[in-house]
Amino acid sequence: MPAPPSRRKHLSRLDWILLICVSAGAAWFAWRVINLENYRWNWAPVPQYFLRWDSTTGHWVPNILLYGLFNTIRLTVFGMILATLIGFAIGLMRTSRGRFLQLVARSYVELMRNTPPLVIIFVLYFFLSSQIVPQFGLEQRIAALSPQSVAVLSFLFGDPRLVENFVSGLLCLALFEAAYVAEIIRAGIESIGKGQWEASASLGLGRIRTLTKIILPQALARTIPPLCNQSVSLVKDSSIVSLISIQELTFMATDIGVSTRRIYEIWLTVALVYFLVCFAMSSVFTHLERRFAARR
């Protein structure tokens, strides 16, 4: 029997030319960055902004950048959970039979998607921080907590003294991201063929039972990959809330850059941190998606 054709892909001449051009451009860019005029590179102080030695406790403790990274992760986790809940409800409204529900949901989605994110964040923040969040009475509730509860609260939401600020930024981010989640849910539901609805109706199932028992399980399975991608985007989008004084990674980097004037070192380091976090999340989600597809 003849040997099966090799599946190994070789680089063509055009591929080599493009690779050389890209490599040359990257080398030129790196050379220009390294040889900046009137700037002396100094990477030595950068590690201490992640960890510092606490002489009082005798241990290494998180410093400014690591604290900001923790807040970014908190915003991503809680923001995605809240955005998914809100977006799921809005996505169901988009696919409902009620014209009023469709109008409300579509108006929300179009408003969020067609307005600059910076404007949305500022409008939501100043409204939420002055009208909604103070009604929760978070400061009074936190003051009445036990030390153990305060420690748990610090782990989940950061500095207890800034919880109101954190919650305001979290709500802003979740409300903004919920519009994109809603469109993912809507597309997943509408991707299920009409034959599924007709078959369910022929069996005597109502719309709600059809939606919960037949349509949603299939639709949610199809929405897992785009929802995972949206959570990766949320890591990057969380940097927007630095403009409303939420102490996440970008805010801390700005503070360090202004105070130390180590602009290039700090921002290149922060860019690398964002890349590593997003790349790690993408790799995990890709692996889980493949396993889920194999089980299906």
C-alpha cells in the first residue's frame, strides 16, 4: 500500500518573506525602544512593586501591583457572574413574544453597544455611587462585622474601606458587559431550529417547558465558547474602571508611573501581566471547550 501523504506543512517562499519582514520590523521597534533618547532604563525597582519585605511580620507581602492584579481578578470573576445573570435575563427578553419586553431589552443592548464605553462608565458610576450604592448602607454593615467576617470580606472585595467604591465599579462593568452577554444568549437561542419548537408543540409542551427543557440546554452549550471569550475580554475591559478611581492593575500602574517616572518599565510590565492572565485563561478555556466537545 502506498504511504499516506504527509500532513506536515512547510513554509512557502511567501511565508518566509513575510516572516523575515515581521522579524525585521520587530527588531527595529525593539532597537528604537531600547535606545530611547534621554531615558535610562532601570528594571531593578519593578519586582518590589509586586512583593515587598515587611519587617514587622518578617514575611513577603503583596505590594501595589499585586494588590491591583487581585482587584482586577475580583472584578473579572464577580463582573462576569453578574453580567451573565443580567445578560441572561435580557437575552430571554430579546427572544420573548412580548413586544414591550423586546423593546426594553433591545433599547438597553443598543444603548450600551453604541455608546463609547468611557461615557457609559462615567454616567453609570456617578449615578450609582451617588444614588444606588449608598442605599445599601455598606459602611454601617461592615462596621458591625466581626474580625473574621472582615477578613473574608477583604479577601473577596479588597480593602473594606473601599467596598462601596469597588461595588460601584463592579456594577458599572457588569451592566456594560451584560449587553454583550445578552446578544450571545439571544444568538444561542435563535440558533436552535424552529423544528425543535414545532416538535415540542406537537407533543403538547408549553413555551416555558420547551424553553427550559429543550431549547436552553442546547443553546447554552453553544454559548459557552463565546461566553468564555467574553470573560477574557472582561479582563482587559476592567482597565476602564481605573478612570473612576477603582484600584485595579491599571490604576496602580498609573500611580506608580507618575510617582517614579519609570513609565516604560511599569507599562511594559503591566502589559505582560495582562497578556499572561488572558493567555492563561484562553488556554484553559480552549482545553475545556475541546473536552466538552469530545463528550458531546
